[in-house]
Amino acid sequence: MISRLTRIERLNFLLTNRVPRKFLTHLMGWYSKIQSPMLTRLSISIWRVFSPDLDFDEAKKNTFNSLHECFIRQLKEGVRPIDTYKGGVVSPCDGIVGSHGKIDNGVVYQAKGFPYKVADLIPDKALQKRLQNGCYVTLRLTSTMYHRFHAPIDCAIDKVTYISGDTWNVNPIALSRIKNLFCKNERAFIELKTGHKDECLVLVPVAAILVASMQFHCLATPLNLRYKGSNVLPCSARYNKGDEIGYFEHGSTILVFASSKFLINEGIRQGERIKMGAPLLHKARFDCQ
């Protein structure tokens, strides 16, 4: 039998990928920012019909003046403890673990039978070379989840590279039907510099329909479909593990790429939920001293 969740995702795929995606994304962006507590309560009630797992128990507040406020809600202190293992890399966000594994000759997978090239996703030859024989993890954020993303390790960021694109849905149904989906969509990539030249970690936030807006705290301007500036945005930011880097305005995907100095934790399983701050990767060789 087909589960209720699968039926909802199939309906979601049909509704969101058979419409003018960019127009609907602009419309949702406008609607979400309308300041009206009554309209927001009504919208959330309708949202819960399709997403019954939506709840605000962990949020700092549970009433909102707009859907935008709801989407980017902050959490209560302490509800996302950060794993402190010195040689570990934590999940940068709440999410559902998708495809993950080794980077095989520059090729990874968005779903079974649907490979794509790292070079098509991250058009930076130096990073491509450093990621050879490394690993990757796909983390999908649903619309009901906490939408902020954090530093998975102590690091510095000196630039954000933005790539404009489409706004395909990124749910499992779409990933199993549309080739090179992540490479088609609007996205950004950032190298997290740890201070060790032989280590390479890259985060790739990928936008999608209804969500094509990413805000990085190290940048003054949000990155969205209306952005017309430079693709490479210099910045200067330093983060401790767990510090907030930015947020999506709805829900989407973050891809984590790491060089061969890192391994995926054995407990990571496709389809399982992971919370921001939970162990994700660890160094292949790590001297506790």
C-alpha cells in the first residue's frame, strides 16, 4: 500500500512542477510577508491539513504576524545540543537524510539511478579537485522544519558563490524523476575553512519552489530570484561549531561535501531524521591530543 506521506509527496510533485514555478515562488514570497496575525493563523491551519507534523513546541514563540516569521522561527535555548567531539562535524540543519556516500570519480547521486557530477553543481575546479574521493550527505528540509542552518565545525568563510537557476521541487518523487535536479536549481556554495590545508568542507544550500530565498548573515543582501548582483560575494566571517550561518525562507536542501580526510558516521541512514548539532561526519584520522 502507498503511505499517506507518499501520496502527499506525489500530489505535491504534480501541483508544484506543473505550474509556472518562478511565478508561484514570487507569489508565495509576497504572500508570506503580509503582516496579518489573523491571516497567518488561517494559513497555518490550512498548512496543518497537509502537514500534520507542524508544531511549535520547540520554537521561542508560537504566534506569528506573518508566514515569513513562522518559516524562519528561532528555537528555544538548549533544544539543539551541539555534539562537542573535537574531531566531529555536526549536521548544519534539521533534515531528512537522503542520498549519501563516497564521491566516486567526481560523481554522486541525488537518488538511486540518478547520478550527477560534482563539477555541474560546484563549478570551481580547485574545490572539485580537493573533494576527489571524499564523501557527501544530502539533507532535505521539509516545509515544517526549523529552517536555519549552522556551522557544522569551527570555521571561517571568505566568500559565498551564488548560482541562479530554476525552482524545481526537491522532494524524493522529484529527485527520482528529474535528472541533475540540484544542478538545475538556484543554489549557493560556501567553503568552510578550518585552518587545515588538507581539509575541505563545502556546504551547498539548494533552493526550491516557494523557497527560492537564502539569507546568509555574513551578507547584507538576501540571495533570491530577484538578485542581480555579482555571483561571487566576498565576506569575512568566523563561526564556532553550532553558530548560525543563515536561513531558508521555507524549506529545501543542504548538501554537505567533504574531502577524504572525513568519513560519514556509521549511524547515518537514508530516510532518517537528523537534528542540527547531531554528529554527521568525523575525521578519518584524528589525534585527540
